[in-house]
Amino acid sequence: MTFFLQFLIDVLALGGAYALMALGLVIVYGILRLVNFAYGELIMVAGYTMYLASGSGLPWLVMAAVAVFMAIMAGITTDYVAFRPVRAKSVTAVLITSFAFSTLLQNAALLFISPRPRNTPLPEVFSQTIQFAGVITPARNLITIAAAIVMLALFSWLIRRTVLGIAMRAAATNFTMARMLGVPANLIISSAFAISGLLAGVVAMLWIGRIGAVVPGIGLEPLLIAFIATVIGGMRSLQGAVLGGFLLAFMDTTLNFTLPQELLKFRDAFTFSLVILILLWRPQGLIKGPATGQRT
Amino acid sequence: MLEISGLQVAYGAVRAVRDVSLNIAEGDLVALLGANGAGKSSTLMCVAGALPAAAGLIRLDGQDVTSARPETMARKGVATVPETRDVFPDLTVGENLLLGAYIRRSDTQGVAEDRAKMFDMFPVLAERRAQAAGTLSGGEQQMLVIARAIMSRPRILLLDEPSLGLAPTIVDRIFEMISVLKRSGLTILLVEQNASKALTVADRAYVMRLGRVEAEGTATEIAAATDLRSLYLAG
């Protein structure tokens, strides 16, 4: 029982973070049919904002809010710099510009800050452990679960209940028709990037909370996780992204618990083998997502 | 109200619309007839802003709106019902209607009234308001798309092949609705392959062939003067 509870908390904490990462990627993909390869750098921007704000003496929550805000701004900037100028031209062009923007941000961090890890402030509670029902777990895990629940609820309310959310879902299936109803294309796309930035910002706080430091390449792993989770779950489906995130976390955690010590460093190889098996079984991902839609 | 002159629309090197000029007066129902591939839909989608014009001029109330963005056209009072009957399949019927009123979403009371009116007009949509639009039948989807277009309180309605692929009884109902909308004073551009049906409701008609306007006149003139059958077969 205790073991089961421990396992469950680990899966939910990791899965919550993975699910938020995947949602941030898929919200843009669903509308533009383009992967934003600069997504990981939104996490980096939030991380360095924390580092730069650390001397300010502000309460942690205020700094975190500023960092999330900066991630949102970086998301919107991605749209203006990497997507909007070439969006109508070709998929290849956007692929290249989003990679370029990612490299640009990383190199800016290398050049102006440092290639070495920089400490970010952490609230006391992130390093505490909590004991209940015989389980000992870092408080960070419970915070991650709570944050994931709040963010998923907020996201689901936004996408289901608000006119903007409904318009975004409509645009994801048929962008031209949505525009012919008067939904402005640029508003929808910028909103998608802003939501993507919000999710990345929150994930950054949780992700950086595990190590308490930020490096220029910090965004690579979250980008990869988000990408794999959305591929498993179905690139076109929001629910699929969440499901894929939790499933990936379930696989990772199970392997952590079951693999012998000497094989543990090859965990990713096992994870990816499972991912390949899932894709052989369901090439479209687990949830197929809305019917056809065209790229803008 | 709507004037099109010398319009050309091209898909790459292929010119679908070569030279189209037409006029629609306020309150008129104008039918645009012709065989498959005559360029009717391309003309209509170009007016809607969904396709860019290669040449020519489109004017709405004297204002140049050539190659305007689709969202701009919607705000100027142009509502479009495309041939592909584009409901948003995973949104509910209610959400589809709500989006129809996107440009006047601040007028919550008016939108609610219009929605009630649509549900009166199409009781089947009221029954299925919480159902995903993709689960409706073809005829129901066509009604939903027309209702959704009306929700914006348009000044001009662009209707592309509303009868396409529907059972004859449903087609009759759709045409009844079109004449109801016309009587309410709405200006309508109706693209149809079913010429005889379209001419029963139209005031004026244009006949297109291979991207050009071949004939124009009042609905009775067109019905009398043109050998409709030869027009289609000769295309």
C-alpha cells in the first residue's frame, strides 16, 4: 500500500509536469500544424528571469509571477519573430526560423550570462520533505501535483467555456472557416503562443525547482518530453497531450522502480522502445483528435 | 451594394476565374449558375476574402475590399456558407452558433435572442444543441451552417451550393428558408448548379462558363432565353 502510494505520487508529480509541457506544445501545433522548436527556450527565459530577479529581495511568488510573465512575453515574441513573417510561405521556412530563434536565445544566454549553471532562488518548502501514511516524499512533488491540477482546470475552463477558447478549438479544425466568421487569425495565434508561454513558465518553476539552477540548454529536455508525449497521445488532441504526458511519466517511473541499478542509465532506451511499440500499434497517437483541417 | 469588375482568381498557373463582373443591389437575390469548374465557387470565396484576387476589383458599398482578409469581410457584414458545409465537427451545435455571432459577441442579449430565433426556425438544432456538430446529418449540418451565418446579422449572405448532396425534400426546405431570408430583406449571392431550382427564388442571375460570365439578366429572362441544359453540357 505504502509502495503503491509512493509510486502514485511519483507518477502524478512527474506526469503533471509532463502534461503541462505537452499541452504548451500542442496548443500551438493544433492551430498552426507547426511544432514550435523554440518552446524549450520559454522555460529557459523563465529560469534566467528567476536568476536575474534573485538579488531583488522580492518574495519568491512575486519573482515567479514575473518569470511566468516573461515566458508569456517570450512566447508572443516567438510568434512575431519566427512565425508571423514566414507563416504563409512554407513549412520548411517556419521550421528553420523556429530553430534559429531557439539557437539565438540560447546563445544570448551563453554570451550575456554564462555557459555555467546559475542558481535560482527556491522557496524553503521546495526542499522540505513531507511524511504521511508512511510515505516520505519531497513537498515539491505535492506542489507539482497541485499546480498541475490548477493549471489543467484553468486550461480546460479557458478552452471550453470562453469565446476565445471555443474560437481556438474551431480554428484548430478549420482555420479559414473560423476567419470567415470574423475570428481574427492573428489574435488566435498570438493567444496560442501566450498560453504556451504561460504553461512553459509554470513548468519552468516546477522543473527548475528540482535542481535550483538554470543553464542555457535547460529547455532541451522539456521540449523532447513534450514532443514525445504529444506524439504518443496524438499530435492534434489536447486530451491526447495530457494523456501522453501521464503515460510517459508512468513508463519512466515504472522503469525507475523496476530496472536494476546497472541498467538504469539506459532508461531512456527502454522508454523509447515502448514509445516505438505504441506508435506501431497506433501511428496516429492514442487519441486521434479532430477531423481534417488545413494549414493556414 | 456589391460590385465585382474584371475579377480574376488563380490557383498557381491555373486561372479558375478569368473575367467576372457582376452587381448585386441591396435586397436582391442573385444566382450565379454554371457547370462544375466554371469558377462560381472561386468567385464566391474570393468575395469572402478566403482567396486572393489575381486581378480586378471588388467593392462593397463603393469601398474597395479586393483581397481583404476574411475576418475583415465578416466584420463588414459578409457572411459565408461554403460549399464544403464547414461545421466545426467537434464543437457542439450551440458552440457553432455562438461562434457565428463572434463579431457581435458583446451584445449578449441580442445573441441570445437570435439563438432562440434560430432554434424556432430549426427545431432540430434546438434538440441537438449539446451534441457535437459532426454527428448531425448532411441536411442538419447545412441548416446549422446557414443558421450560424445568420447569427452574425449579415448584410450579404454568400451561399455556395446549399443543395449539394442533399435529398430532394431537404433541398426543398433549404430553398424555402432561402426565400424566407430573402423576404426579410437580406441580400444574397447564391451559387448553384441546380439552375432551375435557383431561378425560382432569384431576382437576377448570371451564368458562368470557363471562368467568364456568359449571360446575365433577370431570373425569368435567363430561364426563358438560355437553354440551360446546353449550357451545362457544353461546358
